[in-house]
Amino acid sequence: MDERGRKFDQIEHGPLGVIGASFDAAAGRLTLRFPDGTTLDDEVRLGEEVSAKFSNGRKIVYGRLVNGSFADALSEYAGARLQLVKPEDPAQLLRSRGPVTLLADASVDELARQVGREQVDARRFRMLIGISGCAPHEEDEWIGRDVRVGEVVVRVLEEVDRCAVTSQDPATGVPDLDTLRTIGVYRGIRRRRNKNRIDFGVFGEVAQPGRVRVGDPVEPE
């Protein structure tokens, strides 16, 4: 959260996305790993209650400040005065359109072809499941259907609408590819819920839980 009380993320400062983080819930310790090799490991101590504004202030998330060692390190790294906040209810941060995302490798290959690159790093799209063996954007055809992924059945709901974070190199956080313009040109801009959207990949929800392993088959039912 920045000094305005707003969520501060990769849109404001792309290199935040290359900080590694791990949380040991049992021990109550958080570890941050910065790109220069610096590591900060400390106990999580909660302070005063605060609220942070999300989505241009249309959504308010309530939580408590995390001790200042993390805030100081993140502020120095980002060049802005920041606070780290632990939400009271993590469910406030979940997308309502489904926690599972799927993207065909061929869709990423098609984007690379459109921009004249040999390849595009699929990590910039931050998808949960990548799928080989499909045609470009074949995953769009699964909307409204159940798809088996290993032991899990995922109900595919709708396309994922994209933001400017996808323009950033996932290794550095620095913008290096105009993904939105390219996708908008070759795929078109679609109108949903009174907003223009640029789609790439699909959202889904878990209809049947289970275990997913690398290499598991992915099959529409």
C-alpha cells in the first residue's frame, strides 16, 4: 500500500514482480529474496488496522500493517514509501471469475509470430496451467465446458481480460512488448460487462478437486 492508501503493485513498479517470497505460516516468518541476492527473513508482527483501495478505489480491502522491516526494504527497492499489509480476509483478494487459469502454448507461439519473435516467455501471463498439443486459442472453445486436468475437473467460465502487466519482461519487470496492442489487433477487442476487453487465456473454477502433475493429460469432457 502506498502513501495514498492504494494498492501498489506491478502496474506502478514492474520489478516488484521479480521479488521472490515465501511464508512459513507455522513459524509466522516471511522471507523476501531480492534480485541482487539480498534476503530478508523476519517474523511477521502485525500492527494497526488499515484499509487499502483497490481498482481505482472501487474496492476496499481491510487488513493490518506488517512490521516495518519489510516495509523499509520494499520502499527502498521500489523508490516509494510503502507499507506491507496482511488482509483480514484473504478471500477479498480472490477473483470472482474463478481461481484456475489455462493457456495453450500454441496461443503464446501465435503471439510470438504476430510480433516477429522466435518466442515469448509465457510467464508474463501468470497462468496456472499451460497446455501443449492445442491449436492457437483452442482453449477459448472450452468456455462453458468441463475440462479434465489430471484428477481435477475444471469448469471453464470465460476469457481472461488482460492488463499492462503482460507487457513486462517476467525476468526484469521492465516493459519490453506491447502485448495489449498486438493482441487487440489480431484478436480484436471484445465488449463484456460494459467494458472493452483484450482476451488471452481462460478462467475456470474447480468442479472436482484432485491432484495435478506436470505432464498430466488435459481433455475437454
